[in-house]
Amino acid sequence: MAVKKQPEALTSRATAGGRATSYDVARHAGVSQSAVSRCFKQGASVAPRTREKILAAARELHYYPNAIAQGLITRRSNLVAIIISNLTNLYYPEVLAELTQRLSAQGIRVLLFSLAAESDVDEVLDQVWRYRVDGAIVAARLHPEQLAAFADRGVPVVLYNRIGEGVPVASVCCDSVSGEHALVDGLVEGEHHVFGIIAGPADSYVGEERVEAARRRLQQLGRDCRIVRGNFDYASGDAALKELMRMTHRKMDALICANDLMAIGAIDSARINFGLEVPQDLSIVGFDGVGPATWLAYQVTTIRQPVRRMTEAAVAMLIERIERPELSPEQRLFAGELLSGNSARLA
Amino acid sequence: MAVKKQPEALTSRATAGGRATSYDVARHAGVSQSAVSRCFKQGASVAPRTREKILAAARELHYYPNAIAQGLITRRSNLVAIIISNLTNLYYPEVLAELTQRLSAQGIRVLLFSLAAESDVDEVLDQVWRYRVDGAIVAARLHPEQLAAFADRGVPVVLYNRIGEGVPVASVCCDSVSGEHALVDGLVEGEHHVFGIIAGPADSYVGEERVEAARRRLQQLGRDCRIVRGNFDYASGDAALKELMRMTHRKMDALICANDLMAIGAIDSARINFGLEVPQDLSIVGFDGVGPATWLAYQVTTIRQPVRRMTEAAVAMLIERIERPELSPEQRLFAGELLSGNSARLA
DNA sequence: ATCCTCTTTGCATTCGAAGTCATTTCCTTT
DNA sequence: AAAGGAAATGACTTCGAATGCAAAGAGGAT
């Protein structure tokens, strides 16, 4: 059995250009390491004069508590993983910025994972486990087993704009159904007759939900529609419009797009490739309320997601669950706001 | 002097729903903790049969090495901070996604900091020091003292699209001078006479550099110009155009914008607010090559930044410096590519 | 069987801060 | 002045993995 060395045997690294430790500060201030630790902890018992001495020493040595060491001993990394699949979507950067700033404000750091392909998910999760994140916010498609892995490991998750498929998971979504109903109702009352829909990629939860909601509502109101699939980007809006024009013999007078970017692509295509007036000849609506939707040239009629409220809710839900892991999985649905815009003749 | 406890006194957490440690795996496989550690380390000496046993145990217990503990002992967190000021810029999401994916591919994790206001920088840096990141990529304005702090702490930095002001720091930039020269030369040869410039916010490095390059070149070619300041966003392109039209009595026939987003705002404004044809009545050029610049409605004549090559260089430079901190600060300048587009009559 | 080398393995220690517990200090009260 | 109690402080251990070092084992040559 070995005998433990005393702290004073440690050499100071503070002066050697490296980073100071709590021991360095302790020695410099003539106190124990425990005192230094307490000094940086909220509500710990330290005499005012001692605190002063220690803080002065800390300043002098440029001491910053090592979050890695803190994480090890407290079992709280103060890290949250944010997993996002397609950052180039125009919609997600805003969400990411909001989430990051809100988490920062709560003293939580963001470990960002951006997926190039869905197949990378497992590698990403591997890293998520290794870093012992306190929680995760996910805006990417996960298999049920992958979601279950979070539960197994006791890592709280909040899904953003998607729900757990088969697995109960906390989530924050923008209500596709009410949004699409508002759009469809407006279009129908606006005397449109031939409807087209541009769907998102098949593996997008919100994409499918929006299209399904729109289709159902049209059906309820006795209207038929043609559906073509896009992939959420500008070019696919253009391509899908061309396809729909072919299918409907150019009779289409209302187009519902699963997101704004495709709506914008379709608007440009209608005007430039088909010489149509939007909305006189063709009404086009989108979903999301991204920045370009309000540009003068477009003024897309769309449903704006309440990003601030949604991110606020996501962060709040996650933090709640980090602090009280027993909380049940809750789904929060936010109604979007109808932006009347100028790209559709709504009643 | 206290006597050290033996590892077997530790209780297993592997079965308790928590996370398995290397001790749990060791006990399960009937070996020592050191063996487990070696087993997960590249090129360490472990007998094949032992390795098998350990890997099997690890799989069974869902063991993932604790990156926090590894970081503490090895003094390598494998974390890199990415500090970005305005994520909503349309240009940065692409950069961020590229950087994140490239770093991931190198086994490095990204700690993301998104600034709401410049004043937040110091709080962000505080966190950067605490997490003992191995390096940082910065696309935000830092004071010389803030840059110096990185050097003091031996944390390598690479600046993205900005250079160290007064402090030598590694950086990756897109060449504003050659880019603006190409644009200006094209415009001048294209028989334009009344020039306007929409600058970026005064605190933007690239903004100032681009405008200065354009202004100088115009001067060299004996052309005068009016300059109005925007803030890089769409609305400010519109506002600045109005201001310039007022200043030049609507005679302006060439407009140089410090970025694409303002160019797009100006194009829309020219068409919609002033009934002008672009480029027949007014040529407008931008800078960046963001997604919307290639949309059918705009087809902005601009300089596209080679984002892939730039991010690749930034990551490579950072990793080099993490491994060999003595490397000198290098500045790498990438030439942009002229996208001829359709928003300007170039010669 | 003996000796020597090379590979495997385990022990003990270390990274830096947090927290438990025992001890000391300080102040108040009588 | 003594006693009581609260506040302040320090010694020591702990988190989980990496690693220097010594011991043990395997294999080869003689």
C-alpha cells in the first residue's frame, strides 16, 4: 500500500505559461484547495476576507475552473448535444442560434452535431454517449432503437418538429394540421379549383404531416389534388411545379408547398418559366415563415412557426427533464401564425 | 497518512441503469482496468484473446469510454470552439455545417458559441477557457486583447474571413481585393458611369475590406462613387438603394454591394419600388455566392467564396497548430470565383 | 532444463475540482 | 471569563481513464 503524497509536492504550472489549477490559486492565496473550490461555488461558506484573497489570486493567475474536472466529479457535464440533419435548410440556422443562446443563458454549453447523411447517426450517438451530455435536442430522424438508447442511458431528449415514432419522447412541434387547414380553407374560399401539392422528402416527419393535413382537408371540402414530391429545396420547387403543370394541363390555380423554400422556387418558376402572374393566375402557399418568404419579390402566404416560443419551450422542457428525469414525455404543439402575404388569393 | 482503498471496494454501476466504467468492464472480463484502457487505445499492447474478452464485456455493458475523464488525464479535450456572431447571415450556416462535419471526421467535437451581441464575447471566452478546448475557429470580431488571451493560454485559433488586428493570428479569408477588382473592371468596361456602393456595418472586417477595394479600384479607373452603409441584411439593401437613388438623382447605373443579401434587397427594391429593369437600367453586384443568389429571380452577379476549400483549410490549419503549437501564424487567402449571373451588364 | 528476450499484464499514481467530515475560529451571551 | 453555537477552514477522498514501471508470461535459442 502506497502512501499518499501531499499537495505541496505538486509543482506550480501557473507561472509556466500553462493553466493555473485550484491548487495554484490556493498556494498563492495561502489557503487550502477546498477554500478555492468553495469560493467559486454559489452559496458556500467562505469569509469575505478569504474570498477577496482568493479572488485576487485567481485573477492574478488567470484561473478558470476546469469544467472537465468539474464534470467528472459532479457527473454533470453541463453539455447538451444538438443534433441537426440539414443545417442548410434556411429554417434551422435560426432555430440553432436561438437554442444556443437560450442554453448559454442557462449556463449550458452546446455540443453541435451536424449530419451529412442519416447513416452518420450512430457515429454521432457514440460520441454523445462518450461526452456524457446532460441532455439532447434532436432535429433529425432517429430510429426507435436510437431513441430508446437515450432512455436506457437516462439522457433526456427533446425532439424538435418531430415526434417519437412508437417511443414516447418529449417533443416540441408546430401544428401542421391547424396551419394547413387555415391555408386550405382560405384557398377554397378564394375560389380555387385545381389544386396541386408539393410534398417534402418521404423521410421528413413535418413534410408528411403537412401534406397529409392539406390533402385531408381538401378531401373534406370535396376537392381533389395532385401531389408531387420535392426535397425541401429551391430547385425542387421549380422542378415540382413543372411536373404539376404537365399533370394538370396548366389548369392548376392553387399550389400548396410543404415549405417556403419550395414555394419560392415554384413562384419563380411560375413567373419565369410559365409567364404566370402570382397570385392572379396561380396562388402559392408555403410553410415555415423563413426570412426570404417576406422579401418584396415573394411575400409568400405561409404559416410562420413561432420559433422563439418553440425554442424556449424546447430548452425549458429539456432543463426540467435534466433536473427531474422522472418527468413524463410531454408533447407540446404550437400554433403557427398565418402570414397573409401576397402569393395567394385567400378569401 | 491515509491508506488507499482497493478498486474492488467500488460498486458496479453497470447494472444499476447508469453508465458502465472501465472498472466494470474489467471486472466483467476478469482483467485489470489498465487492460481495458489499453484495449481502447490505438496501438497499445494487448493480447488478441484478452482484447476479445474485453470487447465482448464492453459490448455487453454498453461501455463507452468517458471522454470527460479522458480529457482530464490526457489534457486533450478533443473539443474545438466555434464562435460565430451572426448565424442568421445565410452565409454562415453553410460554413458551420462544413466545419462541423470536417472536424467530426477528424475525431474532434464542436462546442458552438453563437453571439447575440458583440458584448457577449467575454462571457463566451470565459466558457472557452473553462472547457479547455484544444483550439478555436472564430468568425466574430475579437479585440486584440481577446486574441492575445488565446496566445497566452496556448489555445490555437484560426480566424475565418477576418485577420488579427495588430496581433498575428492564423486566418483563412476570401480575397476581397481580387474579387472586387473583377467586379469593378467588368462594370467599368460595361460602360457604367454612375456608381453606388452599399457598405456593410462598420465593424465588419470583410465588409470594410470589400468596399475599400471597390472604391480604390473605381478611383484608379477615374470613377467616382457614392457610398451608403447597410448592415448586411435584406432590408438594409432596400433602404440603402433608396438613399442612393436620392443622392444620385436616380442617375446611378451600377451598384456594388458588400454582400449578396443586400444586393438581393437592392434588386427587389429597384424593380418593385423604382420600376427599374435589372440589369438594363441598373447593374447590381454582390459578394459571397449564397444560395438565393442563384435563384431564378435574381441570378446575382457576384463573387462566390470557395467555402469548401476555405473550411478545409481552416480545419487543417487548426489541427496542425493543435499538434504543433509552435507553428507560425499563417494567413491563407482564397480567390473567389466570378459568377456572371444576370444582374449586371459586365463587359 | 536454463537463460534471455520480448510481449502482456497489473499496480499505483495522476489529472483538477467537489464535497464530507472533523477541527478551528469567531462571536454572542451570560 | 466561560460557555455555547454558528461560521470558516483544511485534510482527505472521489470521479474515470491513462500511463510509467515492475512483474509475470511466452517463446526461442542453447
